[in-house]
Amino acid sequence: MLTGRELSKIKWRLRIYETLPSTSAFCKEQAEAGAAEGLAILARRQTAGRGTKGRIWVAPSGNLSFSLLLRPVDIVSCLKTLPFLASIAVYEAIQALRPTTELTLKWPNDILLRGDKVSGILIESNPGPAGWIVIGIGVNIRYAPEIPGRHLACLAQLGLSPAPEALAKMIMDHLSAGLAAFASSGVDFVRDAWLSRAHKIGTRLAVTTGDDYTEGLFHGLGPEGQLLLLTEGNKVKSFLSGETSMMLQVRDASCH
């Protein structure tokens, strides 16, 4: 798993730009040019952001778009842990602004408000000799963009409107705390921390992997962070990747 001792002491350096096509694309360019870990790139407006599977991540002014650069020793192992640590950091930052029971985590790293996506995380890497990991984080603060076929939320639904840079700093602080806790407590800490903030065991989920579609009941996490799904016939299926959706979501699209 993640060799967290060195990562737990990262000194973040936040650089803010008015407009960028993609904070992650820019952060990756800086990584390839030799930038040290701890670099954080924030754009007040992002014009060509990306989500999972190449989807567009719409990021109007007032929402948060930023990306973080890490250079862990063991990138492959790190990738098994960071999705959970990053989502916990975003969750905890929002909870610090206003505690709510309406916020949940969805495997592996989405943050939901009242069942709708309020934050997404995209993790990219280059495992070469001068390898890097870039964590792209988007949070809908003031606006929930209207995207056909998707249900999004924003923090304005909770009466929250933090400045994007202030929320970014809170997320970085919580990520540092999570990395430090992992360095001392190990993978069981990460698994338990994520599960305590996620949808309940027994929640009905659907998982899409390529052309395969599976429905079942959430059955926890495997030792490597796999999604465990209880399917028909009481069979437990394990997923290392895939797109999950929660069934019977409750939605409220009232943002201001």
C-alpha cells in the first residue's frame, strides 16, 4: 500500500489562475517539467475540465477546480489508497463547514449530497523513473451544472458558499491529516474511515464495467479496496474498477 511516511509531511504550494483549460493537464505538464510534489493548481474558471471516462467536468466561476501533485515512492500501491483518502479529505472539509448527515461517499471516490454528486475526483499517474500522481478535485460550490443524464448537487443547497481557495486549503489540510493517520495506522484505518462515511452496507448499487452491468447490495470493501457486491444467489462479486450508481436516489436540484 501507500508508503505514507514521506507523503504525510508534504508542504503544499497553492498557485491560483483566473482561467485554465484543465488544472490537471497543467499540473501534469508541471510534473513532467520536474516540479516538486506538493504543487497545487487552482483555476477560478476551468474551460476544458475532465471527469472519469473522458467526460467533461463543467466548472463555472464560483465552483472549485484544483489539482495536486504527489511523487510517492511506490506509485502503483499508492493508487490503491489515494482514491479513498482524497474522498475522505473532501468529505471532512465540507463537514467542517457545516456538519450534515446528507453527505455520503460512493465507491471509489465520489461525494454525494442527498444522493446527487457534489464532488468528483480524477486520479492520473505516470509510474516512470520520475513518476508522479495528479489528483484532480472538483466541487460544485455555488452551481450544479445541468448535464443531460446526470444528477448533480452543489453546496449552496446546504447554505454554504466558501471561497474556492479557502475550501481547497481545507481539503489539503485534511488530506495531510489522512496521510499522517495512514502512515501510523495502516490500510485498516483507511478502509474503516471510508466505510464510516459511505453509503450503508446493504445499499442497492449497480456497477457498470465495460459492457457488463451488475446489480446487488453493497457488501463492504475488500483488502485492496475492491467494491464487494452481494448478488443473486448470495454470491459476492469483487470489483477493482467500474462505474457505480446508487438505486432509488433522492434528488433536490434547488441551487442558487
